[in-house]
Amino acid sequence: MAGKKVNPEAAQELNLEESLAKLEQVMEDLGSPELSLEESFAKYKEGMDLLLKCNQAIDKVEKELMILEENGISDEF
């Protein structure tokens, strides 16, 4: 997955919580037997794009926390 770009349509300016909620909805939609193969593939791609966006946001927060811990800032909280 390294170097993969996020789909601009799926990468709307959603925060992490909104992205996770949308990802959950996509997963529910994929469970529907009423989706065509094409619709299922589009939902799968949307879900993968959202998952990548969520992972990137979580990685960013983890890096920021590590920096804070290294600088001793987290001891103040």
C-alpha cells in the first residue's frame, strides 16, 4: 500500500470520526445482497480509500504523541 494515493472523492475533508463512521456504513452496504458486482466493487474501493485515510490520520497522531513524549510534554498532562 505504500505510495498509494487516496481517491479524491473518498478523501473529502472528513475528520477521523466521520471517516470511520463512513467506513462502517460502507461495510454494512457491502453486506447487502442487493448490490450488483459493479456496485460492490465501487463500495470496496471506497472502503479501501477510507481505510487508508484513517490509517494515515492515526499514524500522524501516533507520531505527534511520540514527539510529545520525547520532549517530556506528556508528563504535564
